[in-house]
Amino acid sequence: MTDQMISADVIGEHNKNNEVALASDYAALGENLSRRGIDIEAITQKVSEFFVAVPSWGVGTGGTRFARFPGQGEPRGIFDKLEDCSVINELTRATPTVSLHIPWDKTDPKELKAKGNSLGLGFDAMNSNTFSDAPGQAHSYKYGSLSHTDAATRAQAVEHNIECIEIGNAIGSKALTVWIGDGSNFPGQANFTRQFERYLSSMADIYKALPDDWRLFSEHKMYEPAFYSTVVQDWGSNLLIAQTLGEKAFCLVDLGHHAPNTNIEMIVARLIQFGKLGGFHFNDSKYGDDDLDAGSIEPYRLFLVFNELVDAEARGVKGFHPAHMIDQSHNVTDPIESLISSANEIRRAYAQALIVDRNALDGYQQDNDALMATDTLKRAYRTDVEPILAEARRRAGGAIDPIAAYRQSGYRKKVAAERPAVVGGSGGIV
């Protein structure tokens, strides 16, 4: 028996008031798709089996380099975070796992696992932090971590990642995501080659500590906090890392970690082609690593990414099972609402990609018919698949309109009364 943060009665009453309209919309969409040779039930089943992990850090209010303005009822620690994550899953039935960040979420693994079990939550990839200093650590990461010129600093960063593996192993995680802020801010500050060699050597030590059934995800980022160069700057560097380390090493694609107008969907296709796509951090961006809600700026790009994923799924690519995680910072919205919205937008893109007429698309591509090929994609993207998403939620015990049900529940007001308010603003993204 799991603890319910949102009363089943609240969800049940909400659904009762919306199920007639949903049934009508679902039937209409089913008829439309049937004329196109698509079985709506098959799509609904696949959508209901698609899950995305929520980030523990995402349920707190974010900020920028300049300021952070606290929100009401912010989680005080990892157990409050898990309760907020449970709310998201109870309403969407799309987020049954949580991705932890160490040392932010560090506590007794037995207590973590027990709390997760009580809420019906599992744990996805672990995330290490060597991009900022933790209280009491012996060596600073100001000038790098895994690629630092000082061997003792590198060893400390390696040990931290191994500790993340140990914690993750105790709570049921099966992957470690490594993102570092190492790089340089001025030309000549670092030797690019030696810096990358030191990074590869450190990552090799982490790789050796991986359990046999784990995967290691390396994450590339164009800039920030280093602004002249970063050690893992792009997907090419990332691919080299994964190929150098071994068969358990893969590339993680964060949608915000690219220059504007980068063809991310082609990067995804390349990584799939060479068997090194590990997974995603879903978010959206306008200018850089904005960490905005998934699908809020470039929903068509999100669809095009999923078009590549569904293509690989349809082709039965060997060993294809990417991890799906959200990585966002919520500065002006209720973080729970943003994560609910993002989980639904990610499922929407998946559903739209599932209804692409792949036989027709392949024929147009073979005939070099550019107009009809792109129109085939647009037809799927323009289809309103919301009834499929809502029906998948309803059948799994979630809410037909999860944000409306969340607001009706009064959860934010309740936790605001229980959790001490954070006084004053601060700098920093988390």
C-alpha cells in the first residue's frame, strides 16, 4: 500500500466531471485515425507504457546567475522532494522514477529506498556534482574537477562519482550521469589536449567501478560555467568519450546544451546509428541552456527528436533503450505544474511520432519528394493527440486534466503551511 499525496477521491471526482467529454473526443480521434489506418488503442497502449524520470532538483524553485526568488512550500530536503515528485506521478502516471543529485540529495540509502517505496517511486540515473564545492571537501573545483591539473583534485572527483554509484546501487538505480563544468575562460588558460587526456583517464577510473548492469552517461555542453571552452563541448567529443571508455558508456543529449539552430534530431540519429545514444535530459531553450519547460519554445523540434526515436524503435535497433529524464529550472512557475506539463508534452511528442505514416515517408524519401515527405511529418504533428494522453492517464488512475486536478487539490497551499518559508532571494540556478 503506497502513500497518496493527492487523495484518490480528488482525482476520482475530477475525472467524473470530465470523462463524458473525454469519451467523445477519444471516439472522434479514433475515427479520424482509423481512416488513416491507425489503431488508436495501439497508440494509447504504447503511450501508457512510456515513462520519463523527474529530477529531484526540479521541484524546487530555480533561478539565474543573478537571483533566485523562493516559492511557497519549497521542499526542505530530499524527502519533501520525493513527496512532490509523487504528486506529479499520481496525476500524470508518466513519471514513476526520480533522478537524484548528489550531494544535494545525500542521505541514508535505506531511508531513501523506504521513502521511495512508500510513495510508489523508483530511482533513475544518479547525477554527480563536481561543478561546485561541497562543504568540507579538501580540494576546490574552481579550476576543474575530472580534468584538473592537480591529481589529488581529480582523485577526489573520481571518488565522489564512485560514491554516487554506491548510493545508486543501494536504491536500485542503473546509471550514472556525469556532467562537469570543466573548461577555461581565457585563451591559453588550458592545454586542450592534456586537459581532455586527464578527463578521459578520470572517467576510465569511474567506468571501472560500474556494476555490470549499469550504464555511464557523459553529457556535453557548449558553454557555462566555463565560457571560452568546455572539456566536453559537443556531441563529437561526447561520442569519442563513449567509444573510448567501452560498451557501458553512452552519450546523454540535453536539448538545451546546443547552439541555437543546431540540428539536434540529426545528432540523435547519428548517436543511434553508432549505438551510443544513452538518453536525454528534456527541456527547452530560446538562447542557450535556459532549462525551460519541455515543448514550451520548440515543440516541433521535440517532435522531430521523437520521430528519430520512433524510427529506431520501428526498425528494431539492437540494444536501443534510451533513458528519458527531465532537467529543468522553474523560476516563475509552480515547479510541480511545470513538471506535469513537461511530462505530458514529452508523451505528446511520442504519440505524434507514433502516428507518422512511415511507409509513405520512406517512399517520399526514396523518390526525393521533399514537399510530401515534410508534409507527412507535419500531418502527424498537427494531429491533436490530447485525447490519447488523457485516456492513458485516466486508465492508469491519473487525472484527465492533471494541472486542473492539482490546483483543485490544494496541495501547494497545504505544504506552504507545513514547510517554513525561505526568506530572501539568492543567486544560483538551484
